[in-house]
Amino acid sequence: MGSMVGCQRDSTSIMSTPLVIVGPGRLGRSAQFILAEAGHEVQLIGRGAAIPPAEVTWLTVPDREIATAAQETPRGGVILHASGASSVDILRPHETAGSLHPLMTFPGPEKGLPDVPVIPAAIAGDPLAIAAATSLAEALGFTPFTVDGSRAQYHAAAVIAGNFATTLLVAAGRVLAASGMSEVEARRLLAPLATSSIAQAVEHGTDALTGPIARGDQAVIDKHMASLAALDPDLATLYDHLANATRGLKS
């Protein structure tokens, strides 16, 4: 996908000037909180408000709003967006443009910040923009890396790993909750299994798979399907699709 990169310019030289973040969503608010706690001067701009000139402006707005926000951003500084799927071209005609996309979910500072040792952050763009994105990433405590190739594929990978893991845990929680417990309790009981499985998959890929699908135990799978069909046909369909996908990964 790419490689870890080092800062091409002293991070203090960029972060010593005020940073403007456009978009008070969960990422924007979290970034402002992290940087302010570290002593950096940050101005968070809401949608519809005038965007002031700045050496570095980071657009943390939804993808559909990036082009408009870029047009409203004064020229002359570095402009970055936080989209995983969009190219840097959406920021033109700004001459120094790039992107900084953290490969992590942010619930918002009111709920908490990600409690993980490493937060990778994909960066791209013009040389000075890459330097600015690297400096900003390091100020935020992220680990920057470059992404080569398709942005859509990169972002699809992020959605599969990030969003679909939530989908699966919620679905599993609903199934377990049918035995008479709350869905919250069910998710908490299943979480150690889910996180351990992910940790094993990081190192061993499909060799980490266990259970009836890995063993080819169709009788057990049939029991699962019948039970799920009685509980919720949509969950049975999800199980069937995932079972087929798992078999495909093993082949």
C-alpha cells in the first residue's frame, strides 16, 4: 500500500503557527482537543463560517463538502483534506494541496479518544503538503504513511476493517442476546473473542480461522442456519454470505 515516512521538514516549523481546522465533526473536535492539550494554537471553523487565512488548513468536512470548502479557503497556504477516498485534485486550484486521513474511528472527545498504541494516518499530496501533513500527524500522535495506488481501494479496505467489524459484532450480539441477556452484555461477552481473532488474523491471515467453516463441518453450519432463520432471516443471510466468503478466502 505504501510506506512509513519521516518528516521532510521540522515539525515545529509548521505547527508553531496557528492551524485552522474546518469542520466541527468528531474528527475535527478530537483533533482540536488533542492539539490544544499539547499547546498548539488551533482554530476550529464551523460550516458556513468564514475561513481565515492560515499557513495550514485541514478540511475535516464530509467528502461531499470538500470542494466547496476548498473554494472558500483563502489561497497561499497549505490545504489538506481528511478524506480517505478523495484525491488531492479535489482541492485544486490550490497550489499546495494534500491529504491526511487517520486510519482510525473517532467517537468525539466528549466520549473519549482512541485508546490504541498506534494510529496510522495516510498522507499524500505535493511535497510541502506532505511535509505539513507529516508534521500535523506527528503533532496529533499519529504514525504517517504514504498510500500508492487507488484511493478508493484504500478507503474500501478501511471501511471493511473498521465499519464491518462493528456490523459483525452487533449482529453476533443480537444472536447471543436472544438467549435472554441484553445486547450490551452480549457484545461485551463476545468482544474478547472478536479482538483475539483479529489479533491472530494480523499475524497469520486465514490460518487463524477456527470453527466449523474452517473444519468443513457442514452439519454444524446447517444447525446454525436453521436456528438463525428462525430468529431473523436477515441474520441467516448474513451468516451464509460470510460463510461463503470465508470458504473463498481459504481456497
